[in-house]
Amino acid sequence: MRLLIDHQIFSSVSHKLSEIAREISRIKAPILVNAEPTLNGALSMAPIEAALLDSRMPYKRRFSYSQPEYNPSLRIFDGPEENSIINTDEIRFSISTTTVEGLRGLHGDSRKGPLSTVAQAHVLGQELSPSSKRLRRMRPWVLSGNWISDSFDNSYDPVYSSLRDFLSTEGSISVVPVTEVKFPDEINYPWLSQGDIEDASRDWESMGQGQREEVMDRLALPSMSSNHPSTSRIEELLWHCIVGTNWNSDLASQVSKARTIMEKKSPKEGASCIADLLVSQGIL
């Protein structure tokens, strides 16, 4: 795997994440990793836990909205950034969502987007355990924090696109149309009738480019009369599906499964279940 921290998107947090990794590796006592009992919290917890396990570093896990009083600790949360504390009495770190420049437009204009705690957690995990097999298996999930962000429903997300291109270039993911996903979750396509995607996929391999364009146009057309999902999300759902190695479904479908788990269980149980599955299997 290429080093995520070298990607320019992480330039504003790279020093902080490297410092946290160094301190966690240095200390002897188990560190408490505390994340909110939400889907974002679970997706952020998993890569850090995977790295700690593969590097055999002692740790404790907790899903809570409260700021941990335990020392040393790492807090993952959605909110204003907190300063790290490192002194003789306390070692406390935090990771929170921040806004960064994702890409630059044709005229050099800055296009910004959210840098999720999930993406930052994957960077930290790789800093803690560069050769982690669990992290390698979980690599496509780097994108999941931005995928579940509300920003995707309002506008184009340049951070997501930049990270997607990075993962595609290194070979961690394939970016394919929905017709090439074996088992897409049709719940993500509310503007289509049941079976529409299956029908479109049936003869996909034998179609020419022109036929394929017609099929994709037919899948997209009904969405034009609806304000939800957003145009940018529809584009990703139809043309840019994220598929990991040996995956039968795409990332959006995996996230849908995760949402179902959160709905059926209590927040802490749901978050724990998702983190456990990702750490142990890399997929839901």
C-alpha cells in the first residue's frame, strides 16, 4: 500500500497524526480509543483497532459521547478540533473532521471538502502499523466517511474524488458502473423499480459502447425528476461504484448494510458490531 499520509489532502493534519502515532508507539500503558457510538464512530474505530492489533499494542475500546478521563486516550469525534495534551500527567489526543482543499479547478480555484475522521483514522492506522494485513483488507473503507457525509447530498465532494483516484491508482479498488457490480443493494436506487439494475446488467458484457451508454442513460433518466439523491451521489452510484478486491458488492451497498445494523441494534451494540466485522473480515 502507498502511504496515505503522503497524499496532499492530509498535509494539514500529517504532523499531528505522525505525532500521535509516535506517542502511542512509545508509551507502555494501554491506550483508550474512544469514539462516538455512531456509524462514523464505528468506521473510524476499526482501522485504528486493526493497526493496534497487528502491531500488538495494548489498548482499550469504548463507544461514548463523553470525553474520556482515562489516560492515555485517543478521542474520535465530530466537532471542533481539540488540542492534544502531552505532559508528565496526561497524554490525550483527539481526531475530528476538518475542512481541506481537495482539488483545484481549471482556473486554479480551490475546491474544499470534509476530511473525515475515518480517512484520518486510516492514516493513523497505517502510521502505527505500515504492514498491517487487516488495514490492507479494509483499504476501500478509507472513502466511507466522506460517503456518509451530508456534504455529498449538497455538492460535489473533491476530497472523496481525490481519495478515490488515489486508491484506484494504487490498485486497492476498482471503479466500475453499477452494471458490473455483482450484488448492488437496490435500496440505494429509490428512483428505479426492483429488477431494473439486474435487467440492465444481463447482457452488459456483450454490449458495445453505444448500447452501454443507452443502458446507463435509461438508469439515470428517472432520477432527473427527483431532488434526492443529489446529482453527485447519483453519478457515483451509477458510474463510479467502489469495489474492493474479491468484493461481490460495492462500498455503497456495504454502507447500507452498516446502516441496517445500526438501526436494528442500540447505538453502542451497532457500532461495536460494525467495528468487529471490519477488523476481523474487512467487509460486512
